[in-house]
Amino acid sequence: MIYALIVAAGKGVRVGGDIPKQFLSCANEPILVRTIKAFQNNKNIDRIIVVTSAPYMALVNDYVKSFNLNKVSDVVLGASTRQLSVFNGLKCIAKKEASEEDYVLIHDGARPLVKDAIIDRNCNALKNHECVCTVIKNPNTTYFSKDGAKIDSIMNRDQLYFAQTPQSFRFKTIFELHKNAYQNNIIDSTDDAQLAQIAQKEIFLVEGSNDNIKITAKEDIKIAEAILKGE
């Protein structure tokens, strides 16, 4: 079984306004719906779990019905941090008696342009690896500064990558990592790959896309709409 766990519990304060970014419209469709559809339409994905905040549980359930998102098996209540929200989603999967052969792709609800090929690459990589991270190469010269006022060193951009999602795992592996983190009072890691790195797991890379943007500002919606027009 291959699960997609869509994290949509954030407040999206950087976009502005009272509505979290994942519920705003992009090309006349809610951003979250576009994100879910990417996994709904992928042949490898069996079930989708959506994690969201309490005020939007009913709306997400309405999306599931209105847009016929029949791979969504559960809409789960989120928590105070992204890490804890993912943990809630993983606990939901655990209740389904997930086996050693089960995989989970963890994806940002506000990253609606993920391509079918990226999802495929993650699924294929999991056949041989426990932990997989979607990345793109850093095209720019990158400086390191300790104080933010002067350059201390120039990084080798050939060794630098930008992280995207999905970040994908064998279910048993990532569930144990989350349980261990919680027991050790780690509750606010920036992403799931960080938990794997803390546990000294090997994290393998798969190629993402420059189009696989995360909506973090209103301008990003315009960029996403321009990308969609060009497809």
C-alpha cells in the first residue's frame, strides 16, 4: 500500500488575510484540491490522508465529496506544529495495520504543481531505499555568513540542493522516527528528512522540478497560474 499524506494544517500567515494559503484559489480551483488531485490521479497512490486544522475539517470533507477525491480515506485533525501534524497523520495510517511493505509520501498541501513523474520517482526509489527526498539543484552562487554582515565563505553550489516535497519513506521507518522524536521532546523539526538525518539514516535524492513551487506569498499564486497556462 502506498499512502500520500497531505499536510494542510498551517495558517499560511505569510500570504496574508484570514484564509490559510492552501484554501485560496489558483486558476479557479482551491490550491489544496489541486494538490490532492495530483496524488488522486497517480497510478501508484492507493490512499490519501489529509491533515488539516479544526476550522477547516468540514471544508476539506466537502472538497472530497464535491471533487470526487475518492482516494482520500481520512481527514485528520492537525496539531500545533507541522511535525506533530504529520505524526497525527502517521498515527492514522498505523491504525490501518500498515505493514513493512507500505510506503508514505509526505507532501505540502500548498505545493499544488507536483508532477506525476516526481511522484513516480519517489515511489520507485522507495523500492530500494528507506528515506527519499525530492530536490532541485541550486543554480546560484551561495554565500555563508555567520553574522549576516559579511561573507565568511562561498559554498560549492554543485553540492547544494533545495528541498521540495514529497519526502517519502517506508512507513515503519518514518513512524518510528516520529515516535522517537516525540519521546525526546523534538516537536518542531522543519521537515521529515531532518528527523531521518538526526537518526543518521541515509536519505536518497530524487529529482524535483522548478515548477514544484510552494505557495508562500500571493505572488506565488500568480506564478503558479502562469505555469499552468504554459502547460
